Amino acid sequence: MDTDKSLAQTPVIFCATQRSGSTMVVDDFVNLAGYERSESEAFYAQVLAHDENGAMPWQKAYETVRRFREGKGPVFYDKVMFHYLHKLSRKIDPVAHDGSCAPFAKFFSDATWVFIRRANIFEQSVSKYVAEELNIWDKRATKDDQFNLSMEFNVEKAKGYARALAKEDRRWVWFFRKNGITPIEIYYEDAVENFPHYLAPLFNAAGVDGAFDAPPERRMQKLGNRRNVVLSDILRDSTIRDLMLKSMTSEG
């Protein structure tokens, strides 16, 4: 692979699942480093969204994102979701590509890897449900805290989201283990309450300076409201009930 990475030393690769607070985490990172907000998923927005047939070669894809990132962060960075990681890996090396996405891991072998997770899968699933139903993905899209009060809630559909999110999180764990990567783990619940200090391990690992002594105002805020919490409790309790019924059935 002869793609020039001279302007992208010690990159930061954020790995996430949907509604894990990853956009907030990425923005906190660039904000604390003193940069304006930028698109967090450039490999998707700048490459995959415009390359439906997969014809764009990796050299062009990487250069497109590298140019997009110039002046927008302390180092090259991007956020990726596992469900499209294989597309990028196939671009890097169509022959060596397999389910482990080893070509992507190898290309960014010098990166600081960050694994963004949400411990509460039920709140994460409800967050995805609300976003999909109302097309409201962050706080800027709504003017008040009443945005989801009239929304119908289908608990079975929410369970489907929970299963999908849990599987993707598990695939990330497998990816790191398979490729010998030990990422910095950031949990949404800690990130919400502990800005900016939760980012200290990342800044230290990446060798980046951040304004920890006089942090800027946070640019992104938590979207979920009280109804999100209530619906997540419903989803959790319904899931527990399913498990109880399954256990009773298996016992005869």
C-alpha cells in the first residue's frame, strides 16, 4: 500500500454504534483541542455516501478524507461504524479482505483507537427508536423537551433495535481481539457527566494538547428526556418478561 500518510501521523479512529453518544464524543475531542465542529463520519459522508457501486479506489477515498480533515482537528481522525467497515476494508485490499476487516486495522496500525460504548442498551435502543421515528438526531433539531410525548411506542420494534445494537457492539469487541487492538474505551454515561475529564486518557495516548484547565463550553447536549427513561424501563422489563417466559417454556 503506497498511499501517503505523511500528513496523518498518529491518527485517532473512533469506533462506535448508533446512539452511543459518539458524535458528542468526537465533537468534545475537537472542541477541547480548539477546533470548530466538523462532520464526524467523513469516510461515510465524503466517500461511501457517494460511492454506491464501490468503484472508488482506496487511495482516492483516503485522500478525499485526508483533505477534508486538514485544519479541522489536531490530528487525522474519523468515526466508523462496524456495519460499513467491511466496505472500507475491501477497498484497501480486496484479496485480503475478510470478516475481520484486517486491511483497515493494518492501514491504521499506528492509530489511537477509541471504542465508544453505551452501557445501557435499553436507553440506547429507545434513543435510536425516537431518532428513527421522529427524524430528530440531536438537540439542535428540536426547540423544547416535549418532542417525543405524542410518539407511539412499539416495544417489539425497539427490541429489534436492541438486538442489532448489541450484535454490532459484540462485533467491535471481536474486531479488536482479532486484530490485536487494545482501544481506549469511553462510555456514554461517563462522557455525559464527566466533561472534559473523561477525555484525558485519549489526549494522553494521542499526544494532543487540550484545554482541560479552562475547557470551552460543550457544544452538544444530551437529547433524551424523561420519556426516554420511561420507555427504556418498559423495554427492559418487557425483555426480562420474555426471558422468564422462555425459561418457563423450556422447563415444561
